[in-house]
Amino acid sequence: MTRTENDTWDLATSVGATATMVAAGRARATRDGLIDDPFAEPLVRAVGVDFMTRWATGELSAADVDVPGAPWGMQRMTDMMAARTRLIDAFFAEAGAAGIRQVVILASGLDARAYRLAWATGTTVFEVDQPEVIAFKTATIAELGAAPAAEVRNVPIDLRHDWPAALLQAGFDTGRPAAWAAEGLLGFLPAEAQDRMLDQVTELSADGSRLVAEVFFNTGVSGDALNAASEKWRDNGLDIALGDLGFPGERNDVATYLADRGWRPVRTPLNRLLADNGLPLQPEGPDAPFARNHYCTAVLHKAG
């Protein structure tokens, strides 16, 4: 189903299902010994999408669900989740070592970092997402008997609404630096919403704040490639067209946009990240656009 700016979803439908797919990738990567996320598989099971559960638990193989030679698929997604998870885990560890004690996870979905990372004493993790998503994750993890390793403050709000006000109401302190994560988010926002979010993060951030964001090569070509790669998913019971869930077209380059607003950004291409983690690279070429995805980390240096 094609996205609209006011559409709705849950963790089993539309763009919400991508949170479950990401968790399924983390669960599979955990089974493969690439990362350690003990909460991913139980969360996927609780959502109840059979295809995702069977991938998370290892019942499905790449040969079952992936188109041979395609630039995208469940195995490529799982490899990317492993590399991405390592990158962002390290980002938060470095932020903590630098003395940052406020963390904001935008569109937190089924992310369980608040429960599985070794946060520095005094860290507060703000999780921002739709109320139903936060309630589901909190209840599911509580049923596992897990306790967060940091103080968790839920910010139950749709990011299309006034989330900065909700974040402030939850106790976020604009006078102290924060570490922000926009993981798997920006490519699912319209271009103007991407800019607005980066502006809001900048306005809320004190000097020394840090940001990590995933940047998609956001064109119709990548959408077509995503849809073609998911052909065999439908044969296994998952009817979702990933390529229809974003907002393709021209948009501002994230690193350049941040640099113009006082951030000092660093780009890490996806293939460099995969290579650094000993994982298969994305193919290059016009019909394989995902190699042009990258990760942007940045530190804010406000003038004056």
C-alpha cells in the first residue's frame, strides 16, 4: 500500500512491519553469533507475523525466501542489521564514555538497547514512538522479567505530532548534551519532514550532543529493487511491498544539512561498514542502489 502523510499502521502492517522485520534480522544475527540481542526473538514472536517469526527462529533459509543475485533480501537485511547494530551500540558506548547521560531513540520500535546495553550510571533513555508500539514492547519485555539497565522514560507520541514538547514534558534537559539515534527512520519520512526533524534535534541539543542516522539512497530505483527482491516472500506468506513504504525523490543530503547547522558529520558507507564487520558487500551499479546507503554520525558544536 502506497504511503500517505497521515496513514496509520501497527507492528504487523505497512511501515510498522519494518520494525518487526528489523527485530527479526537482529534475532537471526543473534542466532548466527554476530550480535547479542536476547530480546529480539521474543519480541518478534509476540508480534505474531508468521514469516518474521520463522526467519527469526531459523526455520526459513535464505534459499527459501531470497531471489538469487538480488541486491536485497532477508539475508542481506540480516547482515546489515548485524553491522548496523554494532555501529550504533558502539556509538552509544562512546557517547557514554564522553559523559553523555541523555539518550533519545527516535522511532524506537522494537529496539531493546535500554535493556541490553551496559549504560553508564545516571543514564536516562527516552524512547519516542507511537503509544501502541511503546505499550506493546514495554509489556512484552516485562513479561520476560527483564529490567532496564538505565532509567527509561517513554515518550508515546507519533513523530508527525509535537514530539519535542512531549520529550520535554518527559524530562529531557536541553541544557545537557544528548546522544540521538535515528535508525532506519529518515528514508520513511517525506523530504520536508526529514529536514524538520533534523532542525528539531538541533534546536533541542546542547553543545557536544551526538547523532547517528541511517541514510538511504532514496529513489524509485531502490523502491523497485526492494519490491523485486521480496517476490518470494509472498510465496511464504508475507505480502508487503517494502519499496512502497518510503517517500522517494530528491531530498537534502543529511551530512551537508547538519554541517550547515553546526554539526561535524562523518559518513560511513554501508559497504565499508559491512567490510569492517567481515560481511558480504552490496553489489555496485545502477540496479543495485543499496551500496550507496551510508551512516552519518555527527557531533554538535554550537557557535559562541
